[in-house]
Amino acid sequence: MKTTTFVGVVAALVLGGMEAGAAAWDTCNGMPVKWYSGPAVYRNRCSIPDSGNVNTAYWNGLRQWDDLSHIVSGFNVNAATDCSLDHSDGQNEIGLCDRASIDGNNGVTYSVVGLCFIGANGIDEADVCIASDLDFTPRTGNSFGTSGRSTFVHEAGHFFGFKHEGGHSILRTSPPHLVTGGYESSTLWPTNAQGMNTLYGYSVTKPNLLPSSMGVVGDVAQTLDPAGTKTVCRGTAQSVKFYVGNMGNAAVSSYSMRVRLSTTAPPNGYYESTNVVGTFNHSLGAFSEGIYSLGFTVPSTLPFTTYYVYLDMDPAGAVDELKENDNTTVSAMVLRVGC
């Protein structure tokens, strides 16, 4: 995954990099290279049909970013017979491409910016190509690998002017992709959201809690608990690791979260509320995050079988959030109660 920028004659001494937290973008004379007027987007209908997983992946990729700031001026569709995706033609087009045509990448964003000379310099055009051989089905929280849906979100970040970064981010340089909570787990992370807030501003002031069973340790993306089955006994003390974050622009002074066990696989298990084995109170600042080891005791009456381990943030819905459907995730670790 990469971004390619087409420019005029660039003054090398004034075109540089800037960071806010970990979010990064190019600058011109100290001002960000971004969209200074709302871009209209064109969907390549030939490769992204009007329905199906590719279509919903396209919409998720754009809306994860644009729903925060609402800067896109229009969502348009090209004719189904127009199967070319042209660059520097005045259209901001998004479509699928053969992997070979984008040098084997999962996705590429081609951005056109003007000459960096006096004052600010904005993005004039951006086109996005996503490799057509990716899997675009939604991923559950314990799915680890490369996702077409996450690639759409990643390249949409480049579309809005953001560069690669490390840490917990959809803009990591290469897969595996980290996913968060809920049915649509290919999302932004707090650092991405903070960048969007800095460049474009949020349209509302609210928090947004999100969990993950994945994290970055020493810049290595991994599941926080080993994937696989762990045999445990009733009455024993256990623990599970989860990432929790707030991608909203408002703090949450207090919220509850709980760990529960379920025989139901995700995503159906996201919507249950039985076998709660641990409850916790916590707070999160705007755009903050952390990884926590949450302890619990296996109930003495729990039937002998295999259980998925879920984390619910704000299960009662007491916190007014930007989104309310992304507060639950599942560990990569499965518990087998056998004694």
C-alpha cells in the first residue's frame, strides 16, 4: 500500500513532514497539504457494483474518515461501461485494479498537488486503486491478516492527505491489518482520528469508545493473547488482554466495561450479555488509548465446554458516542473449561 504524489516544481526546502501525535502529512510553507475545498468523489461502477461486499467496503472506507468532518462535497458514480480509472483527469475516482497494474500493492493512491510556492498548497485530485483479488468480507475482532475492507480505509486516509505511520493505526505501512470492535471492524484508530480533527475539524464533539484484541508491541502488530485454545479449570484466576481507545474528540470521565464468556462465535456473540466474569470502571481522554490485562475467575458452575472471551465497553449505552455499534470485540484466545 502506498501513495504517489504528482506535483509541479517543488521547492524542496519548504515541503516537509509534520506530525500531530503520530498522524502525519506533507506541508507547504508550514501549512498542511490537504483538501482546502470539499472534494467530489466518483465511484468506478465497473469495478465497484451498486451492492455487495465491495460496495459496502467502499462506503466504509470513505465514511470512516468523512463522517468525522463531512468534507466530501458529493458522492458520484461513473457509468458501468467506463472501466478505466484515469489519473489527472479532474475526477477523484475510486475503483478496483489488477494487482499487477499497481506493482503488486494492496492499494495505491495517486494524488495531484499544485506548485508549492507562496502560501498553502492543497490537493487538486486524488485517485484510489484497490487490488481486485482482496477479500472484502467484514472481519470479526479475532481475524488477523490482510483485509480488503481495511485496505479501503487505509487508502482513504491517503486520499485525505495522511501519510504512513506506526503504532495502532489503519495507516501502518504494511499488513497485518489491526481490527477493532463491532460487525464493521475495519475502522480508524485514535491517532488517525486525531489527525482528521487537526486538519479538518470534527463536525460534532463526542467521544467514541472502541476495543480491540490486537495491538502493537515493539512496533510489531499482533494479537494481544496468543491465538488458540487454552485449557482452564473452574475456580481458577485467569486474565485476558485487550486494547481500549477513544477516537472521539471528547473525554469520557467514567465508563464501565465487562469481560464475558460465551459459546457463541462472533459476530453473533457480540450481542449477548450472559456469563459476565469481570466488570471494571475506567476513563479515557480524547484520542487516548491503552492496553490492559483484565483479571477474572472462571465460575465454579460454568459447564465444561469451549468459550469465546468478549470485551464490552459501555454495555449499558450510558455514554453518548459518535457510533454505538463498535463497543464489543473478541479475544483471539479461546478458553476450554475442562476441570
